[in-house]
Amino acid sequence: MKKILSTLAIAATMTAGAAAADSGYPDRAITLVVPYGPGGASDLAGRALAESAKPFLGQPVTVINKPGAGGMNGARSVVESDADGYTVLLARVGMALTPAVNPQATVDWDAYTFLSALEATPMILAVKGDAPYNTVEELLTAIKDSNGAMSYAASGATAIDGFSTQALLSDAGLDPLTAATLVPYKGGGALATALLGGHVDFLAVSAGSLLPHVESGDMKALMVYAPARMSKLPDVPTAAELDYEQAGQVTGWSALYAPKDLPADVLAKWQDVLGQVATDETWLTLADRRGSISTVGTVDMSAYAQEQYELFNGLAKKFGYLPAE
Amino acid sequence: MLTEILSAFQAVATWQNLLIMTAGIWGGVIVGAIPGMTGTMAVTLALPFTFYMAPVPSILLLVALYKGSTYGGSVSAILIKTPGTASAACTALDGYPLAQQGKAGKALNMALYSSVTGDFISNLSLIFLAAPLAILALRVGPPEYFMLMLFALSTVAGVSGNSLLLGVVSASLGLLLATAGEDLYGSFRFAFTDDMQAGLSVAPVLIGLFALPELIKLIVFRAANRDVAAKLGDQQVTRAEFMGSLKSILRGSGIGVIMGAIPGIGPSAAAFFSYGEAQRSSKNGENFGKGELEGIAASESANNGACGATMIPLLALGVPGDVITGVMLGAFMIQGLTPGPLLFQTNIHEVYMLFIGMLMSSVLLFGAGKMTMRMFSYVSHIPQTLLTPVVLLLCLFGIYSISSSMFDVTILLIMGVVGFLMFLMNIPAAPFLIAFILGPMIEENLRRALAISRGDPMVLLSSPITWIFAVLIVFVVGLTIRREISKSKTRKA
Amino acid sequence: MNFNINRGPLLRGVAIVVFFAFVALVLIPAYVPRPAFIPGFAPPPDMWPRTVSITGIVLGLVVIVGALTGRVAPQDPIDTDGGSSKTHLMRFAAVVLCFAGFIVLVPYIGFLLSTALLTGAAIYLAGERRHWILALAISLLGPVLLISFFSSVLGTQFPMGALTKPFGF
């Protein structure tokens, strides 16, 4: 009897990785915290993931919006919850950026278990459709001539869409803080409206909220912040192609994080599930329609998060948001 | 064009679509009526279902939920002084006193009639005036927003009760509280704890301030249990009463349409604006806040009037005006449709289907309202000593479920105590709330305007729209102060 | 001498002034940072709270002046059961205690039990004695029904208590 039991035990340990589902996880609904408000790009990504992962997990995934404090509010609630795999976080670039630029941030960039990258969300540098600039070069010349009077919209000075513009200005040899005036708006819709209404001169924000207006001709896309050209905008060059070194590294992304010290069986289950999501029809279609590129399983997330943290930390020191060491 | 409309009608009027819309309206009314559960919640919950539906039915489902919940918010506002959504806050001011007088049915009926009228007018404006309204909406920049919101804040004078002065004090408290949390440049204000970095959400503040003081009052003072038997025939809105409020309903719908069409304003501000206007111009102005049907009419026509109109910037420009239309934009994109000028060229069939569906849902809203009213009316028969604790219970669950946060629940309870203390000091709660909701819009747009003008305050008077509102503000403030002085003279005499 | 001073309104005015002065002089300097990166011409984060609290101080002063000169808005009478102010104060203290107790208890005994206790306490404090079976049913079954409703429809996970976790709630 004893022998049978120990044989079973050995067998169980041997197959633990592959047969993660046998451990019983998950036996109830999983909560996916989206650290931004409903309706935004991150919310859509979260809900798409919840829908796509549900059949592979065998349990529903409940999406909860916990906005506030640059995403730190939601992130903190996940980090502080039990590391049992029933609370996970839809991480965005803000999870690496906020601690890199704001000393008051409550969660460090590496306070998580990195489950996987999810998607890359390109950003677009755009001006109004009837603006006289057709290239980044022309826009930059106008900014230089205006002596700081030209304005751009962003979610905040130290938000990702603020850095997109500031990195470009810095690359062009201008002072990122004073060469153009920042006008803060909240949310992709409000940012797009500000440019459409002519209340600001340009912006460089998430592609999802701008693409429809670029397609209708109300806006002109001058440059994309992405590793490669966007399939929907094949004629628009990337920042890297135009040799803007810092701007070329700025882009948006989503990832899946969990609290630190996640049990091995939970980790194995998620690797398994995400592997299936990576090729899942629903997930890929939904990502395409949002204007983002699925990156599930293609990026070493912890290395990438660190790289991003160091990039923004360096930029923040260079731009004067943080005291240089 | 006519054949297109006919074919669109045929495509919409299937029993599946009607079923989806009816379910949406009913679901919305019920969710809106539960304290703490909001329309935003209903719409975001339904979003994943639309992944598997055809484009038009999925948008119609979301619109139906939005409309239903906006009306549903008035049900709990009237019956238990717990506005399900912020846009029903003014409805509670007159609806709850009416319910206490045993006229809950009358108040609910008035809320329904004005909601449906506002909704219908709003849909018509969406269909016929979308393009010009959208162009107007785009011209509204930070200086115009600032002036408009400052004018809406003048509603405070109308909801201050006995003392304008204390009303303004209350509004200042609200403005101050609204500044807590992350500001628009990203710095944290009044972040005493980590939770405070995110600031205070509207729902716990709203419900804590309105609903909980009723419970504390009952516990502390134990006023004789009111057992007003509903008088027969007093549950219907008479023709004369409806006609008497018609002006406010029509004006409220108009205000709702215009405010709804401007991105970023939404139904709450529209309802406050309309309530303030009705109170100023009505011959029953003095009775507002004490159970005036016209107050309900003004507030409800405007918030439902704004509902359909928030679709104007969404459909005509492709920009969402508030959180709910933001979710709808997501739904459109998931469906592979892109709202905006191109939609009217490439998908005119779907656009017509949407319009027809929205008109149909006005009718469905009327039916659902009438049918649920019976069910809800029983609430007013429950003894207060049991009802208010149940309201507390519902609020605890509702508020927790919004973002799974015990911090929100703590805020709810603290605001309940604060609301009770304000009641003791004779400081009215409604101005606090209005200021709390409008405050961030006022401040953010002021700071944006000054950033764009590089610090020149004249930017606030840089366009005709701002002039008009500046004149209106001066006029209304002058009028209010004059009225107050004459009131205090008669008091002293 | 004419004692036309109404003590209530005067105290109220003083309370308003003290509150806003505290915010303007203590809280804003300590808790509203002025980041260096906001360009000089754009209004800093403390502009608006400062404006509002100064307005509040002025309004409070007007209330004080009003109280001293006898210009006080009439207050609607409060319906009570005729108990003394001391009874009322005790009851109010009981409410605050219950609310605070609820927040303290949730981490230990979970959301379900805490809401049941708070509801029961609220019904008892409200003076309900006649329908005690109904009261008991509401405070016990109400939370159970609501938890099952919210967790099945919304998937909300309510906090479990450290002490009650082994029992699953």
C-alpha cells in the first residue's frame, strides 16, 4: 500500500509541469484587475484576454477596473493580494514607467511575477488633417520657430504619451520641457477631440484612438512609435527609421502580471493557457481590431520590463523630472 | 433614401433584436435602481457578450442599458433617496419628499414621462441634427468648457434651501474634496494614504451623502414612523400637472441634447443645469426641493436627453464623450466598425438601423418603466425601520462591487457621517455634490485654458460662446444676490 | 445689553473658518506639492485648492458676521421622538462606533458576517422591535443572497476574514 502511494507521489511530481490542471487550479473565478478606467485601450485588452483565456482556464475571468494614480492604484491592489493565482494584473507600460519617473509611486517595476507579454500598442504622432506639416521635420521646424507657443496634448507630463513627444523633442536637440507646451487631457477620446477641435497643435498618443481619424483624413499621421511600420499605415515611417534614437524606444504595450512568488503549478497553468491564447482566433482578431499586435510568448517579459524601466528612468533624469545622480 | 430606411427597418424589427433591446432596457432599469450599481457597470458587463453578436444589435443592447439605467437611477432616487447614478441627484431632491408625502407613484410617473420625452427628443436630434451639433461641439475648447461649467455651478443657488450662504459653503467643501488625488499633470494632492492617491470616486461620495444620513437621522432622532397611506388617485400625473411641467421638460430635453453633444459633459451636468434653470424660471421656484413635480421633470428630461445625444460626437466624429460612449466606441471597434464621418458613407445601412432601433427603445423604455413601477412601488410600504437598514446593506454591496475596494466602502460610511453632521449644521448636501462633480471639469479646463494661452487670463473671454456665458453668469449671480438680499430684508422686518 | 447672538450659527461660522483655514495653512503646504516641471505660466496644482479654501474662509467670516448681527437663515425644525440631546448624542456615538467596528471587523470575520452584524445593529438601533423575526431574516439572509447575486452576476470576490477563511467566507 505504502509503495503504491509513494509511486503515485513520484509520478505526480514527475508530471506536475505537464499536468498542472490536475492540481485543481483554478477552481473558482479569476479576477483580472485593469488599472485604468472602462472603455480605454487597456480595458479592451483586458476584456479580450478574459474572453480568450476563459475556455483554456475552465473558469471565468472577472475584469475589474481600478483606475487612479497612473495605474498604481490597481497595481498595488494586485501586489498586496494573495499570491494564489486568483488575482492577476493587466499591466501596461505605466507599470514600468510610473516607478521610473515618480518617487511617490507605490509599486516598483519588479514587484510582480511576470507571466507574459500580451500585445504591442503602437503610438502615432499626428497633426490635424489641414495642418501645413507633412513630415516630422517640418513639424519640428515649426516648433523651433514658435518659441514654445505650439501645444501638444498628453495624459500628463510623466505619462507615456507625454514622453513620446518629449523624447522626440529631445532627439531633435530641443528642450523637451519648454520647446512646446503640454496641455493635459484624460483618456484617448479626449486627447483625440483636443486635436480634432484644433485646441492643440499636435500629439503623439496611442494608435487605437487616432486610427479612425487618420483613415477619415481628419488627422495626418507623421510617424509611428513602434518596432515596425503599422499594417494599416504602410507609408508612415517609424521613429527608429527616422533615426530618432530615444523616441524609437518609446512604445505602448500590455502584459500579464501576478503577485510575486506565484506557486509553480499556477505558473505552469498560465504558461499553458497563454500558449493556447497566443494562437487563439478570438484573441488575434480582437487584437487586430484594436490596432495592436499580439506579442504573447514572443518577449522575455522580465527583461523587457527592466529595459523599459531603465529607459524611462534615464529619460526622466535627462529631462529634469528626477535629480540626476 | 426611403428604400434604405425601409430596408433598415426590416433589418431591425426582428424579434431577436426586440428581445435584446427589451432585455437591455429592463436590465438597465433594474441595475440603475440598485444603489451603487451604475449604468457604466451595466454597459461594461455587457461588453464581452457583444463580442459574439452582430454589430447593430450589440450597440443597441448597450444603448438600451444606458437609457434604462439612466431612468432606473431615478427610481431609487425617488423611493429611498439613493440616486443610482449621479445624474439622478436632483431628482432625489424633489422625488424623495414626494414619496414621503405618499405620492411616490406620481413622482415615478413624472420621472418616466419626462425621461421618455427627453429620450425621444434626443434621438430625433441625433438623427436630424448630428452634423451641426457635432461641429458646434468641436468648437468647445477649454475656455468655453470652463465658462459653461461655471454657469452650471450656479445651480447651487437653486438647491441651497434656506440659506444661499450655507449652500455656497457646501459647494466650496465639494470643490475642495474633488481636488484630492492625482491632478491632471500627474501630481498627487491630499494623498494622506496610498489609497488617496487615486482620489475619491463619485459613487461612494454621492450615496454616502444622500442615502446614509437618512438612516442616521432615523437612528438618532427616531422620528415618529411615517405611515402615509397612498391616497387613491394620487399616483397618476394629471394632464394639468404634465402640461404645467411641459416647458421644463422641453427645455430640459434641449439642455440635455446640447450638453450631451459636447464631449466630456454628460448627463449629470445637464441634469443640474436644467434643474437650476427650471428653478429660476418656474413660478413654483420656491417649492423646489420640497416635492415639486416640475423639478423631477427638469432633471429627468435632461439626463435622458443627454443619453441619446452623447451618441452624436461618437457617431459623427468618432470621439466618445463619456465613459459609457467610450465603452461603446470599444464595442464598435471590436465589431470592425469605425464611428466617425466615414461611417455615414460606408455603413449607412447600419447607421439607419441604429437610429430606428434607438427610436424603438424609447417606446420600450416607456413600457418597462410602467411595468417595473408597480414592482418598485411596494418599496414605499416597507416600514422605515427595516427599509433604511436594507438600503445600507445594498449600498455596502453595491459600492464594494464597483472596484472591489474596501477604501470606497470606508468613504461611503464616512460620507454618511459627514452628511449627517452637515444636516445638523443646516448645510445642504446637494450643492456639495454638484460642486464635487463639476469641480474637476472647472479646474481642469481653467488650467488647460491658461496653459494654452501661456498664462493670459483673457483667453477665458476669447470667443463668442465664452462672452455669452460670461454675461449669463454675471446676470444670474446678480439676480440671485438681489433676491437673497430682499429675502433677508423681509426676514428681518 | 442686547443678546441677539445666536450661539449655533456663530459656532457654525467659526467651524467653517477653522476648517478652511486649516486646509489653506496646514494641509495645502504639506500635501499639495508643486512640481518644478510644470511650466511657469501654467497654474500649479495648489492654485485651485487655495482659491477654494480662501473663498471658504471668507464665506465663514460672512456667516460669523451674520450670526453677530442676527441675520440668520431659518432652520427647518427637526422631527424627533422627544428624547434629550444626551440620548441623541449617545445614539449618534453608537452609529459611528458601528461603522468603525464594521471597517475594523471585515479583515477578521469577512464581508459576509460583518455586513450581517451591521445590518442587524442598524435595524436594532433604528428602534425596530415589532418585526424581530423579519429583522433577523433580513440581516442574515440579505447578505447571503446579495453575495451569491454579486458573485454569480458580476463575479465579485468579497473579502474573506482571517478567522473565518477556513469556513469559506
